[in-house]
Amino acid sequence: MTFLPRKKSFLTFIFFVSLFAFAKAQSSQTTVNQDPLINELISLKAEMSVEGELNDRYKIQIYSGNLTRANSQLKTYLNKVGTWKSTIKFQTPNYKVWIGNFRSRLEADRALMKIKKVFPSAFIFKP
């Protein structure tokens, strides 16, 4: 009589093994339709991140006015201080001389102390 329950459990085991052996997994293929401009945007964003244009950075402005005076102020900065990167930006109707690209307010304050010795009207801002 013990032979019958063993046979039943053995047959049940064989049934489930054969069931899993012939089961097929789902296979799918995903197609992504991507606009070709996305790669251009990704590379542009990476370039802007490297240049610091997307980040919250502090800058110091030493002058705002006409172009000839902005150029002379920039030359004065380069001759007397010249430690940080400097640029002239045009924002209607003035040309502005911007210094640095500081990550923290503390770093900008330290630079401002040195710059104020030559340019007393300089100030810190976030563009």
C-alpha cells in the first residue's frame, strides 16, 4: 500500500518538471524612435556644464557702461589683479565686466576683498 502514494508523488513530480521544461519565456523586442537632435542637445548640455554656464555660480561685476571704458577696466584688472577669468558681457544697453566663476559665496567674498582694493564699486551677483 505504500507503493501507491509514492507512485502518485513521483507522477506529480514528473508532471511539473515536464510542464516547466516545455514552458516558453516571453521574448520581446523594444524599438526606440529617437529624434536625431537629442544627441546634439546632450553634447551641448555637457559642453555648457563644463564651461559652468548651467551651474549656480557667483561672479563679480567691476564695471557697467560703454565698450571703450569696459575694455580699459578689463585691462586694468588684468594688469593689477588678473587672478580669475574675466569677460565682457553685453546686456542692453551696457557692457559689463564680469570676473570669476565662483562655486560658493565664501570663495567669491574672498576674491571680492582683493578686487575691491582696485575696484571699490565691485559687487557679487548670480547671473
